[in-house]
Amino acid sequence: EKGTYPHFMLKEIDEQPFVMRNIINQYQNENGDLKLDDDIRAAMKDADRVYIIACGTSYHAGLVGKQLIENIANIPVEAHIASEFVYNMPLLSQKPLFIFISQSGETADSRAVLVEVKRLGHKALTITNVPGSTLSREANYTLNLYAGPEIAVASTKAYTAQIAVLAILAVDSARAKGIELDFNPLQELAIVANAMEVLCDQKEEMEKIAREFLAVTRNAFFIGRAADFYVCLEAALKLKEISYIQAEGFAGGELKHGTIALIEDGTPVIALATQEHVNLSIRGNVKEVAARGAYTCVISMDGLQEEGDRVVLPKIHPYLTPLVSVLPMQLISYYAALHRDCDVDKPRNLAKSVTVE
Ligand code: M6R
């Protein structure tokens, strides 16, 4: 039920701090340590390469997951769009492990890959919000998201839950391989939950940004580098699907290779600047587009902010920045759709779970 909320999407955005805390509880043992299935740990330890397969928002979470597993557990990872993978399969490694990420667990494109992977005799892990769903039943292992039912077509809390669970999986796998870490995901996720709460309290500012930048525009661009780029892809998808604005996420460095030709006077460009190692470069990109007339809005992270940034995110562990940087993007998309009188929870032409290939 929506309760006092006008839309499920807003309710689900607001639920994200609780979902983080729920995940912490579910993946913690009595001693406060990580708790994960031994079989999953063994499968990750045994894999020489992980293939993440997903669609839409879940694919975007997979891109972040790739970075987490590679950086934390030192296992090579490829993230693939399910509908491409099934018809254009790359050469597989000797000991691949497949991870299917799916909120619903019913997505037909992902299932087609799972069927093929099983036929080839490979192992599969499904990360889903629906225990007992098709993808969960047909895979060898399942990790639950514990996000509670997601009703709005636009996925929000499932995305952040997927990233949180992928971070936990990455750390568990690292430990299994004897890698020393000074990153405790349960502690860091608690900090994320608090940061999410702070952002959920900033709805007025997000509404203002949506009104100022997106109320009448035909198109909009999101730019970022490294993990911010992945979040930009997700921000653009969120905005397109519920507001029908043509939106694209770009890697900052790619602008000069073509995209910058699209910038006209007043084109909205929303930039994410949460990554210290590329902060100077993304700031340069913001100046480049502004010089060509773009109307720019920078969302940065505490410690990296500059004068004029519209939103400053509370500082969290660098591995987990997408969990907080996506939240303003979700809210901005939500308010943009409201301003444009769109059906937020049930956008045209879309279904919550896509059960045809
Ligand atoms: O249930 P799934 O996670 O497998 O769904 C995948 C996509 O269909 C889904 O994420 C879709 O892109 C959302 N509408 C995005 O908000």
C-alpha cells in the first residue's frame, strides 16, 4: 500500500535507508560478522571469471557490481546485457560463474541466458528480490535483496539493494581468498543508510532542480566518470522512462569524441562529481559544456565540492558512492515526471516485469 505517499515510486525511494538496514541485519551473524552461504563462497572462490547478466536498471547495478568484485575480491568480471549476450556470446573462461541480477526474477531475456548457461553446464547465482521466482528456482544459488515489494515500474530500491548485496558478496569472496581488507561492508552500509536519510530530507531542493532544469526541456544529459558514469546511465534511464525526456548518460571523457556536438544554449547537463581520482577531469568537462551554453548542475560529494554545486552528498566509503549518488537522481526524475504530468508509477509502453524476449 502507498499509505500517505502519492506514488509508489516516492515511497520506494524513501524506503532505501530501511532496506540498507534490513540487508545489514539479514547478512549478519550473531557476532556482527558477514553471513553468507558456504556454497556461494566456494563457487566465487572457484571461479576464474564472473559473468554478470541483467537488463535495464539491474544491468546498471551489475556495472557497479563488476567494479566492486574486481576491486575488492580481485576476480575478473564482465557485465553483459542479457538480450545481447544470448545471441552474441563472448568466449568464456575455463571456470566461469554466472550472476543473474533481477528484481523480479522473471525477466525473459535473462532467463534465456540462464537456460543456455545451464545447458553448457555452468553454475549460476541469482540475486533477486523475489525468492522462489523463476530465475531463483532455476539457478544453483540465490541471494535475496530483502527490499520488500517494488511496485513502481521505475526501479529504485531494488537498484540500491542489488549494489549493497554485491558489495557484501565481493567482501565475502575476498575473505574466502584470504585477501586482507580494511572495508567492513556492514559498517559502511550503516553509514550509507544515514546518508540516504539526509538526502531523502532534501526533497524540496530536488524538486527545485527538476523544475529548473527539466520541466520543459526536450533532452537532458548526465555526465560522470568511473563509478559516476554508471550512475549516469541509471539516472538517464530513470528520467527517460518516467518523464519521456530524451536523456543520455555519458562518460565525461567521451564528450569530445562526439557528444559535445549536441550541446546547445540551455541544454541541461547534470554532472556527478563523487570520484576523487577523476574530480579534476569531470570539473573540466563541466566547464567545456558550460562554455558551449549548457545549463549545468553539479552533484558532488563532501570533500570534493566546489562553489556553486547544487547538491553535496554526505561523505561515504568510495566503494559505495553509487548508493548515495543515485538517490538525488531518482528524486529529480520523479519530480520531473510530476512537473510534466506523467503517470509516474505506470509509464506508457512499459511493464514492471518483462516476461517476453
Ligand atoms: O526485474 P528485473 O530486474 O530483471 O528487470 C529488469 C528491467 O526490466 C528493469 O530494471 C527496468 O529497466 C526498470 N523499469 C528500470 O527502472
